Amino acid sequence: MHAQYLVVGGSHAALEAISAIRTHDPEGSLALATRDSRLPYSPTVLPYVVSGRSAPDNVYLRTSDYFAGQRVTYMADRGLAHLHPKRNAATLSDGVEIAYDKLLLATGASPAIPPIPGIDLVPYHVLRTLDDALKLKAAVAASRRAVVLGGGLVGMHAAENLVKGGAEVTIVEMQPQVLSAYFDRVAAGLIERAFVENGARLLTGRRVVKLSPMATGALVHLDDGEMLETDLLLTATGVKPDMSYLKGSSVARDAGILVDDYMRTNVANVWAAGDCAQARDFFGERPVMNAILPDAAEQGRIAGMAMAGDPGVKAYAGGVPLNTYNFFGRHAIAVGIGATPAGGEERVRQDEARRSYLRVVVKDGQLQGIFGVNEFFDGGVMRQLILRRVDISAALDRLVADPLTTGREFMSRLWK
């Protein structure tokens, strides 16, 4: 089998690449291979499948008719087993080899299973695929005593669903606070407070040292000698790209597949985008992993345009984190970098009665980051202010006082 364009992956980066390719080249043969057995969906919707807010049949990003209309050969349940870049070929998990002219690796990431002694002896859940979500949903309904390992977004979403389902929930997080990759201690404290008030138990700065099987689940051994019995164990300690298919190839990788500002790898005819790609950081030249939906879509679009030879392609500006999080009827959002850079300043506003918090980080008159709990502003607009290096110094006071309206004022002037 031969494809002029071969895209491996089944989510935002892959789909944006296909759209970009077809915009410039409507005729070239195009194949998409994905290890998932289903039509494409976004991992970001999975917590809502677990909670029941999203029906499994309504989460798909594209239909079979879409792929037929775009003349895309859609190959489900076929992951990438081996890459042979010297001869422009790839072997899929079913043994079929595909020759390609140009290849995009948009293979995403898989749950990082913590190396805890005994983890291979006990039943546990992860949340990365739709099948994972359906299994976890069923388990949540039956759980009475749950332990969640990891206080990141996935773990906190799942913990909330368990609490609402009536389970006794304990969250174990190694860091001194939850959501440390997104929020500072004050913001995290407001989130933690909501969980505790709703019945969850939070154990921060704690480590699991061993897991033991029990008839009804697992026994969790903590570093201070405490033991927790659980009938549902969720490991939510992060994700990492599965790059085993690169073994023996010369494709450069670090934490992910290293790419330039057009998503090209160091190997001819091979691009990478999305959660498996390690691209330039907007705030520095070092390559970083930035596993968020807007970046995956942008990287996929750039890669597709570059693969198709579209002259309108523009270089990747660099990764700017953006994460939104809703919890117990409240909301939080984090955009940009949290640490105040040398020569920068921060503005903080907090209202204890409203349990709201806003922190704005600025350097040289340009926004570097904005973080809020129960504060309303448009994260997409703030991300664009950062990417466009807009001088906000004259409006800084207004931005801190009313970030939603001030952001929209900038948008109305600049987004033309």
C-alpha cells in the first residue's frame, strides 16, 4: 500500500493536518491510521463521559462520511509498530506496511504508570481513551471507597465524579498542592477547599510506597505508614508519548519527538505534532511538551500545510499553556507561565467572600500569564495577547480590575 500523505493518530493534531492538506492538495492520496478502534474524539471530553454529561455516541469529532468526502482512507485499530524512514515506510500493528511520501506522527500520549511496587498485582483504572472512560464510569457507580493517585486535572475530575457518586474519596498527591503545573499555592488552596468541603480527603506531599491486593480491590501503603483500603484505584500521574515505534530509527527525541517551527523532525519527510511532539517554548528557545488542545490543533495545521507545500504556512510561535477547569460549580483558568520572570511584576486580586483569585504576570508591558479562580475572562484572548506580544501597560489596571471586558476591548481592536 502507498499513500502520498500518511497521518498516524486520531485526534486534533491529525484532523487539523488532514484539513490543511486537503485545502492545498485535494487530490493526493491520504491515509489515516489510528490505534483506537473508534472514530476520532478528544481526550478532553473523557471526564464528561465519566460524569454522564456527555453521551459516548456524541463525542466524535468526525464521521465516516467526512473521511469518505475528503477521500481519506481511515484505518482504525491500527497503531504504528515500526518506522522505516530510510525507505519511507511504516509498519502498522497488524503487520501491513505502508509506503509514504510524507508522514505525520500525531500519535498522542499514553498514561504514565507510576513504578510503585505491587502495581502489577492490583486492579486499577486510567483515563486516556473512550474505553477507559466507559470502564471508569461503571466503576464509579459501584465504588464506595476510592483512591486517586495524582492531583492533576484528570485525577481531580475523576475525584469529583466519585464524590458526587457518594464514594469516600482520597486523593494522594506527591507535590505540596494539587494542580501544581497550573496554579500557585493560593489558587490551588481555593480548589482544595472546595473538595474538602464536599467530602474528599486530600493528602498532599505524600507518596505511595506499595500496593497490595485485597479481595475487594487494593491496599494502598503510604510513606508515613498509613494504609488505605480501596475498591477503586485510579492512577492519574501524567502521560508520556509512546515512541516505541521509533526504536532503531534516527528520529531525534527527548521527552517527545523533537521538531522545528514547521513541525519537521530531523529526518526527511517526517513531521510530528500534538502530544507526542516537543516543540519550541514561546517563553524560551528550549523545546517543551505542551499537551493542550489549542497547541495540538495549531501544530497539526502547520504540519499539514508544510507537508502539502502550502506557501501560506507560518512558523510556530511557540507553546503557551492554556488550561480551564470546572469543579463543584466553580471554575479556574490558567494561561501562560506562572513564575514571575526576572524584571517582571505580578498583580494579585483576591476576594475571600467570593472565593475568587486573580493573578496577572507582566514583563516589559507584555502579558506573560494570567490565572484565576472564580474570575471570568477569555483564555483564548489572553493567549493571543501573549502570542502577539501586545503592549498592555496602559491598560494593566483595567485588565486586573475587569479582565473579561478589557480582553474583549483588545480583541475588538486587534482581531481584524
